[in-house]
Amino acid sequence: MLNSFRLNALVSSRHPTHQGVLATALGLLAVMALTVLLVRFFPVQWLGGPPEVMSVSLHTTLEIIAVVIASLVFAIGWASHQRQSSRSLLVFACLFLGVALLDFTHTMSYAGMPHFITPSGPEKAIIFWLSARLLATLALFWVTFSPWNVPHTGANRFTVLLLVLLVVAVVHLIVLRFPDLAPRTFSPETGLTAFKIWFEYALIGTHVFIAIGLWRAMQRPLPFNAAALFGAVGAMALSELCFTFYESVTDHLNLLGHLIKIASYLFLFKAIFVDTVEQPYTEMEASGKRLKAVFDALPDIVLELDSKGRVIQFHAPRAKRLPLSDKPMVGRDLAPLLPEAARALCERTFARARLNGHAQSEPFKLIIKDHLFWFQISAAPKASVGVEDDGHFVVIARDVTKSKEQESEILRLGQYDSLTGLPNRKLFHQRVDLALGLMERSGGSLALLFIDLDHFKNINDTLGHEIGDLMLKALADRLRTNLREEDTLSRQGGDEFIMALPGLDGVAAVHVAERILASIVRPVSFGEHISTTSASIGIAVYPEDGTNFDELSRHADAAMYQAKQDGRNTYRFFTHELQTRMSRMLALENSLRSANDNLELSLRYQPQWDLSTQQVTGMEALLRWNHPELGEVDANEFIPAAESSGQILALNDWVLNQALAQLKRWLDEGVAAAPVAVNLSLTEFRRGDLAKHISKCLQTWNVSPAYLQLEVTEAMLMVDPDSAVVQLQQLSALGVHIVIDDFGTCYSSLLQVKRFQAHTIKIDRSFIEGLESNPDKLTIVSSMISLAHELGLDTLAEGVETEEQLTLLRQHGCRFAQGFYLGRPLDPASMTTLLRGSAAPAAPQPDKPGLGA
């Protein structure tokens, strides 16, 4: 088991492409090596000294097998080296032709064989043997250490072959004509000479060197079967080792050496045969199977037509949709199977394919077993070997029935709303353009009404989108009842509708708008539900408010938004004042998109003071926008623009990261930093991953959560109190502090605030303004402070602008305050100076409630 584990470890250290053959080779080599050791040191008596005739015949048989294998190695290598562009394979093959010739001469010269030109004997046979072994070793050395893929010309291979044959001829000339020039290798009295033994050792050493080279090379993929060559090298080394041990040419070690030599030749044959014959055929078979699998997977009909239009090859898809099979189609004429229109279309396609090399037809109808199908064919002339054009075509017929059905549906959807069946924006645009042309020629008017349902989102949120869709269909049917024949109603998407009224002026449009509002507010029955809603309508009239569709729809949309701002369930006309306001809003939206890149945004920090210690214990981060043309833009103006244009999330993220980055700088510089309060928008507060996002930002800047305060307005919390509780619990769990901003402006109670896990309530500035002269406000503020203290909440008053206000707040126990009287918003440098000059604020504690905590 241990040996098996070691063998597996050795094999797994080589590249996976070699591991299978290598494992077999190592196992066989281990068996052969063990056999050599057993025979050498523990000889079995009955194996020794077989009769000489038997030894000669057995030797002849083994050598003939070796000669045949070596000849096959040459033949296969010679035939395939050009295909593989391998000079190494050529040299290897030619050298093994020399090995085969020398092995044959060795066989004919063996002791006991008839005379071969000169008398046979051990000396003569051993010289031919050593020459063959030397060429085999040289062949393996060459294939191991020379590049495999080296192209060559046709003349080179005959040069290599002649050189090898010349070497073989020289060896024969020396042995047969000048034997005295050859060194002595065998003595009848003493056996093998030192030259013969050391020559074999040199070959063994060379084989070991080659084996090391192959072992290292197998760390990567190779273009030849290195594992089989490794087995051949190892077997040759063992074979040579056997021929250093025997004392008689007829003993068992000699026989074992010949057997192992044949094993080495078989390894070589495998390496050459597998790479040049077996592997290509295996790959061809696998390629054929893959090609068949590809054809079987095709959803198309593939066929070949001869010059007379007969089907000679046909492949039907495996789809159940098409009731076709291969055999009935082969040999049939295609033309009679097609309708006349399809036949003419196919003939034109074949003609174009003959001219251009390929062509594709338009879809055509075909009836197959009482089912209607649409097909589209692609045709190309088939190129035959040695024939420029034999009139054959390869045709792919694709079933495009579903595509045609989808195309028809797309055409329908391209003009009508899928939910209500009303014209969509594209068709509505076309009809309005046509009506505007008529109005221009006749001098008439056209009213455009933009209709948006009020609070329709609540229907979707409470009853679900499916119920909301049913309501939209019911309302669309109701709106149709207000149309004349020449009017057009369109759904623009969501809960928005638009209506074109040709020939109507502003006065007539008012009557239509009032009828629409009255019809919409009536209870709507849809499914099992009954509900009520209302709408806001914006009106634009041609030609006063615009001369084309884009202008009219944009102005009607702006008027609709004005109707919503004015309380909903009403209509508004477009005015120039509204246009100015909308243009300003649009300019702000567009400029805001590049404000950050243009370095127009910055933060100011308004200090928050502890009224008992008169020290800075916190600050509020306030966003400022300094536009190069518009100047300092008020936050009350650009924040709504950011919300309506979908930029508020990016803006909130920028503020949060800038504040954390500044906190990090203060902490790194040793400034006694105080917690920074950042305002959350309603859009950001509703995001499901708010706590995760805040945590990630804190980790990015490596700032403790205790240094961050999040301000949420009371109005935001009262939109969905239960959801707000969950969101704020997650934020509190992070360690950040929650501040309820604008407290007192809604209908929440302090008990609800406690349920929100808030740490501080921020008394709205509307209660602080005029506090010193309004007893009612003072009573309300005093009550807020007292109740907050009883519930363990801190209080912070914003908008403190007079000394009298500050004195009253301190007298009634308000802990923190901010406002112009205490300090205006400061840039980071000025805030740094203030923090350095002020007494160090207490380090915030996560478990201690309050603004300074």
C-alpha cells in the first residue's frame, strides 16, 4: 500500500496528460526491475543452460519480433512526420530503420546461425548488437532534447535516411571486412570483456540521463507520448543491465535481456502508433460523434439537394413540433412538396446563393399534416473535392412560426398598451401630429389633458399590483366614456393617462376636465374590490401653449404637477409663470448631476452646544451648493430637485462619506472631534439595506459608530411607523445615535419616539422662534423638555437666535442647542479651529444616550 501511495504521488507530480500512460509504465518497469534482481541474485536452477538449438531458435524468434516492431516504428514515423511537421519524428524513424537493420544482422550473426558472409559467433553478433543499441539510444536522446515541431522540406527526409543508411553500411563494412578494427567484446574463456560491459554501462547511464530529461519535460503538456518513451528508456536500461551480467550467450540473463528489449520496442511502438495512427482515428471518431450530436441538437431541418433538386441528405430536428423523419424524404424531389409561392421563393434564393455564395429567403408558409408553419431557408452551394460547382446545395430550413407569431404580437404591443388596450405613447404621438396638422390648416385649437391618479401607489402597496392593474383597466374604461370619435386617449405608463381633444379650446377643455374629475371620484368596482380615488389634470392648448406634441405634452405635464401641489383632485392650465418655475427646476436638476464633478458641493458644520458646560458637543453637517452662474443655491430649492430627479440617494451618500472622511481627518490629526449629525432623506430611509450601507461606510473610513448621528424627521417616521421601528432598531444596533428632527410638527407622541429607540429629540425651530414673547410656545417647549427627561431622552433646540431664547431654554432644562446666536455653519478649517479652542468634548460612548454621546 505504501509503494502504491508513493507511485501515485510520483505520477500525480507530472502533468495530467501524461499520468495515465506514466502510471502503467512505472508499474511495468517496477515489475521488470524486480524480475532482473530475482534472476540475477536468486537464479532458478531449471532456467539455467537450455539446449543450444533451442537457445538459437528462441533468440531468432525474439529478434525477428524486435526487427518487425522497429520496422513498424520506422514505417509509421516516416509516413506521418510530414503531417505532424516534426523533424524529430523523422530523425527518430530513420534511426530506428538503422536499428532494425543492425538487429537483423545481429540475428544472422548469432552463434549457432549459418554463416552470414563471415562465420557467425558471439564477437560478431555483439558488435552488431552494440551498434543497434547505440542508434536506439541516439534516437531516444534526439527525440527527448530536440524540438518536436520543426517543419522541414521533402528533400530533407531523404538526406536523413541516407545518412543513417550510410552509418549502418560503415558498421557492416568494419565488422564484415575489417573485424580487427572493432574492439573485443567477448572471450570464450572469460566471457564479456571490460569494453563490452563498460559500453553497456555507458548506454545505461545515457538512458538514465534521457529518463531524467523526459521526467522533467512531463511537467507540461508535450506534442508526443513522453510517458511511453519514458517506459521505453527505462526498459532499455534494464535490458542493457541484463547484458552486463550474463556469462554465456545462452544463459537466462541473456534471454531476459532480449525479452525486456522487446518490451522497450513495444513502448516505442505505442508512442509512435498512438500519436500518429490510433489517436487521429480516435479523434476523428469523437469528432464524428460530436458532429452528430450537434446536428441532433439543431432545431433546424438540414438537407442537401443535387443538381436536379432531389433530396440526397436530410436531417430532421428532434422537436415534436415538426412531424418529420429522415428516411421518407431522401430521394424525393423537393419542388412538388412546396406551394407555388414558396417554390418560386426558394428558386430565387438558390439563384442568389449561386451568385453570392450564400443567400437567405424571406419567411414562407407551409402546411405539414394540417398544421400551418412558417419557414425561412438559408442556402449555399456545396463545394465538392475537385469540382468547382456540381449543382449541389446545402439548405438549412428554420421553423420561424413562433417568431412570426411574436412579430405580430410585437406589432400590436408596439402601438397599444397591453393592460388597457389604449393607444400607447408612440401611436398617440402619431395621431396628435396628424391632428395638429389638420388644426394648423383649419386654424382650430387642440387641448391636451395630462391625467395622473392621486395616491395610486397606496392601492398597489396595500392591495397589490394585480389589484392595481384591475383598477387601472376599470378607470380606462370609464375615461373612454368621455371621448368623442375624433378624440384619443392613451396610457403613458403607470397611473398616467393623456387625452387629445381636437377642435377644443381652453373653455371647452375645462368642461371635459370637470367631467373626468367627477367620473374618477365615483367608487370604482374591480374584481371583488370597491375603491375611490381622484386625479390631477394638467391642460395645455394649441397653439397658445405649444405648436408641437413635445411642447404640449411637456407643458401639460408641468400643469399637472402644479395641480398636485395645489391639493390634487383638480385641474390647472399651463402658465408662463409655471414654465419659468419648471425651467428653473429643470436647470437645477441638470446642473446638480455634474455639481460634484465640478467641485461645487461642500459641507458646513453648525456647532451644537451643551448649555450647562458651554462646550461644543456635536455638530450638524449641512450641504452647500455654490453654482458658478446661479450662485449659492438654497437647500430648500435643490433638495426637492434632487428628490424629483432621482439624485437624492447619490447626494446623501456623498454627504455621509464626506462627513466621515472629515471625522477621520480630525481623529488622525488629534483634534478633539465631536459627533457629526447627518440628515436622512425619506428615499434613503426607505431603502432596505440602510443599516448595512451605513455599517459599510463606517468600516470604509474606520470611524466608530458613536461619532455618527442620524437625523430623521418626525414626518418620515409617521409614514409607516412599524417599518420605521424595525429600521431604527437596526441602526441603533450598529451603535449610531438617532435624533428625531423637526419634533412637534406632526402627531407623534414622546412614547412613540421612545418606541423608535431615539436618543435625542430636536425641537423644531418654529417653536423656538418668538419663544420669549409667546407664553403658549414656552409652555409647549417646557412640556416637551420635561416629558423627554422623564423618558430618558435628551433635547436639542434648533434655531436659537437670541440671548433671551437661550436663557429660557437653559432655565427649563434643555440640554443642547444650536442656532445663529451660538454659531453659524462653519467650513472644515473654521470648525477645526473651534474644536481646538474649545475644551475637549467628552469621547462619545455607544451606550450613553444623548447628542454628545
